[in-house]
Amino acid sequence: MHRCFLGKCSAILALLALPTASSAQSEDSGRLAVFAAASLTEVFPAINGRPNYSFAGSDQLAFQIQQGAKADVFAAASPKYPDALYRQGLVQKPIRFATNSLVLIVPKSNPAHIHTVDDLTKPGVKVVIGDPAVPVGSYTQTVLRNLGLAAAVMKNVVSEEPDVKSVVAKVALGEADAGFVYVTDVRPVRGKVLAIALRASAQPKVMYEVAFVKGAPHPRAAYRFVTALIGSTDQSLFARYGFGRKPANP
């Protein structure tokens, strides 16, 4: 397609693979360029407002890096794309830094009277999901399979969106009756949507990974950004925004 948290020793080795401070000093000018999953739109600027952020679907961002886009850091909502870029030699060893979970949202007025996931199978219900290539879309497929509802719900899918924020927008604007998003995406639209919890056994393992891009224009700033993400202060901020803490090394 065009498109863990690592053990402490492995993470340190990955960080040491960066250029030394003396060799990086001449490059460390201008604003850090961070390519990040759309679901990080609110939390990353709250953690650090200085970088130049590009938020989009993780698959789109990975493709841009493959094409030579000048990024310093890549943070994705799934290990899939950072791991693929690592195998291609385009990023350093990815580090897992947060977790999340999925939830079903409906417009506040709930015109289709959706109260459970089973209601998504009713005729005429308009469901919007993420494109399967996007982490939220892939995770949604896992949820539907785990619930045994994939075939029935997919018949009512009217749109497959390029990132989770597009799913949120369509439901919040009433252009769809329901959509699957991350639990952290409910907070910014709290007055416009209602959230319906999914049972724990249906939840996929949603893990976020971050990696230094090889040849990054600002390696020292990238080092500081990534090491802060896995530190206690930033981890507390992630929790405040509804994210789960960094997962253990697989």
C-alpha cells in the first residue's frame, strides 16, 4: 500500500543511535516537525506546544515519510506503520508510549435511536467507520468481528473515512447515525455526541508507537520530545486526556 513500549535497555540503545549532540547542533535549528496520528490532535499540543505538528491518518503520514517528507518524529496509533518504516530503514526502533480503546458514538439527538451496537444492524441506519488502512478502521473491524456483527453492520456503512477525526465530524454534524472512534476523541465533542461503551472482550489492543525519523533535521529536539513522552510528566497528561499508559514490551 502507498501507503514496545520497549524494554529500557532497548529504548536506550535506540536513543543512542541518534547523532551526538556536537554533530547535531548545527542541524538543531527551526521547529521540530512531528507527524502524528489524528487522535493525538488535542494531547500533543497540550504536552508540547512548540513543534510544527502534522496530524492525519497514520497510513498517510507513513507514506509521506516513505516519499521523503522532512519529519523528525513519527507517532502512530498502531505499531503497523512505524514497524514497517523501521524494517525499511527509515526510522529508528519504535517505542510504545500509550494505549487507547474504542467507543461507539451517536449524535446527541440520536435520531436513529441507537442504544447498543446491535442496533447498528437495523435497516436504514447510517454507520461511518475509518478506512481499513487507517488504525481506527482496522481496530473497528476487529471489534465487529469480536462481536460477530461484521457482515451485518458493514451493510449499513455509508462511508470509510481517512482518519478518526473525520468519523467524529460526520457523527457530530449529524451526517451519520453512528461511528466508531477512540474514547479520547469524545472529549472535544462532548456536547455534540453521546458515547456507547463497548464490552471489554470486544476491544482490540490499541497501542501507540513513536519513532525518530532517520536523517531528521532536528535530532536533538526529536530526542527531547520522544524521551519526554515516556516520562512520568507526559504520561500523567496522557492519562488526563483519557489515554492508557505505555504498554509493556511485547
